[in-house]
Amino acid sequence: MRILLFNEFTSTFGGTDLVVNTEINGLRKAGHTVRLFTYNNKEFLRSKLLPRYFTVIKSCFKTFYVKEFQLIIDEFKPDIIHFHNIYQLFRTPIWNWIEPQTAKIILHLHNYYPFCLNSFFFAESICTSCLNENSWMPGIKLKCYNSSLFQTTFVNIARPLPNDWIKFSSKIDRFIAVSNFIAKFYGNSGINSQKISILPNAVKMNQVESTSFGGEYILYLGTITKLKGTEWVCKIAEKLKEIPFIIAGEGKDYLYLKEKYKSFHNLEFAGYVEDEKKNHLLQHCRFLIFPTMGWESFGLSILEGYSYGKPVLTTGLGGISEIVKHDLTGIIVDELTLSSFSKQAKRLWDETCEGDFYSTNCREFVKNYSIDNHIKQLTKIYEEALL
């Protein structure tokens, strides 16, 4: 099978980017011919001012890189064209402006970008105003993208309204949702549910049997924003002064929180981590804390923790409740208050010290999310689309 993948890599390597690389390697290993068309936001941010300016201007038109992409389609002659992330520079449904020839078009549903300017459905709390009103004005007023009126206005330019995006999606042959939650949401929003397949993200299995229970600290691993509840981790650390906490990652609230809580002796900000440093933090933590305030579509860092036998303490919002089994692979806090979160954090800290019950469950549960299994299911989705 000849597969052409499309992805706009984010400035900070994230979960979607990891999924794309995993699928490329897995599909090639399975004997398929794979090609990637990509634009990297990190390279865009590193470019000089004038080229960056012209790129921004060009991105406001639906013809942005369409010609280049079409040339690859004509030359490569793929059976499958698989779109992952197309935001922020590819703001319009690029699949609507190409001629796929005989290829089938697949769109991966990782987030809520078509219906929300920041993709999270979160302002100060969960908010679906833009979708409900079929207008970007609520998001612009709230400065929903990076808390910047300028940036929010920019990402709105030439972007189809939610109802228009749903119309454009009729050209998609198959949608892939990373969780039941996001599949149901898109189905309720007007996408043909019969076209949606559910395929959870995958994680490496090489560490599944390598560690047991126990650990030296509670770990937060992810983007540092209000949506993710990162400041709650800081406030929980304030309540549980006898327990060490490490916050690993970066995001728009990183410098603010690091400065605000710099006097906390039991709280460390590790910055962005990857590869060996991330593996070390996962291996030596006692459990992960994931106090998200929004509708998460998935939680890849949770699976990464499971691969080391580490449970998670979380709100369970969105698709998180599908990968966290309460009192088996972690704890879902039923009362979203700092007091309740702190109480459950202390409980999980004590329980993970006393035995390997959670660790055993996590290592067993995560086997369902192997890369080999992911590639087999993905290939089956491709084959069904080609029928």
C-alpha cells in the first residue's frame, strides 16, 4: 500500500507529532511505502523576519502549499492520503482543494481545532461558544489563542466557520478518532458517525516489565497551561509539603508559575524533557498527576507512565476516563476541588509505597496500546476505506 501522510509539526514536539512518527515507522516496518508531506512550525519560528512575514501572508490563502502537495500526489500516486494536524498555518481544509486521483482521504481527529480557536474548548472554564454560535467572535473577544488578541485574530483569518468545516468534511472518506469521547463529539456535531473509526494512540512497550512500585516524587508531564491544571499541581504541593513534586514540560504559563512558586522547596520545574531525561523522570516517579480542566481527547503521557508501572491521579475529563481505570490504574477524583485532589494525592502516595497493585495493573493495561496493535488496526482502517 502507498500511503501519503500530511502533518504540520508544532513548534514544541507534541503528542500528535509523536503519533505521526510512530505510524510512519510502523507502516514502513509492515512493508508499506510511506511518504510524509510536512511543514515544521519550529523552522518557521527560526526563520528570518521577512521570509516569516511572507509565509504568514501566504498562509491566509487556501492555495497555501496546495500546488506543492498536488505535485507529490501526482508523482507518488498514493492509495491513501492521511491528514493529521493542519493547524495553524494550514488553516483551511486542504483536502478540499486537491485532486486525490484514486486515493482515499483519511482525517485523524486528535483535537477540536475545527470548532475552537485554541482546540481545547476552554477559556476560564469549558466553553463551546464559537461552535454553538457558529462564529469566531466569542473566541476573539476572549483572546483564546495564546491569550493574545493579535494571534487570535490571525488564526481566525480565512478559517472556515464550524458549520462550513462540517460541509467541507464531506470529501473525507474516513475519520480516525483517538477516543470514544472525541468520536461521539464529532458525530454529535454533524459528522457522519458511520465514517468514524476509533483508534487510540500507541506507546512503546520496551519498559513494561522493567520497574516496580514506589518512587521519589509526584510527576506532572505535559503542557504548562491553565487548561491542563498545572497551577493546581503547585497548590497541591503547597498543601503536601512533605512530598516532592516535579513539573516537566513547557507552555505559556511556564515562566509565570516558575517565578510565582520559586520558594517551594518541594517543587521543581524541569522544563521540556525528552528521550533519556523523560524516561528517567517516569521511571523514578511514584505516580503521575494529570489535573486537566478541559475535555482531553487522549492522554499519551498517561500511557507512557503506565509503561513504567506508574498510575495516575486525574480529573478523568474527556477521553481520559477511557484510559484511567479508577482504583485499578489510578484514581479519578470525583470532586474537582483542591482539597479533594490533595487528599487523593496523599492516598495514592501512601498506597503506591505499600505494594505493587497499581503497578501490575498499569503494566498489564498498557499492553492493549502497543505499536504493533496500532499499526494492524490502522492498516485495517485503510483497507476498509479502499473497498
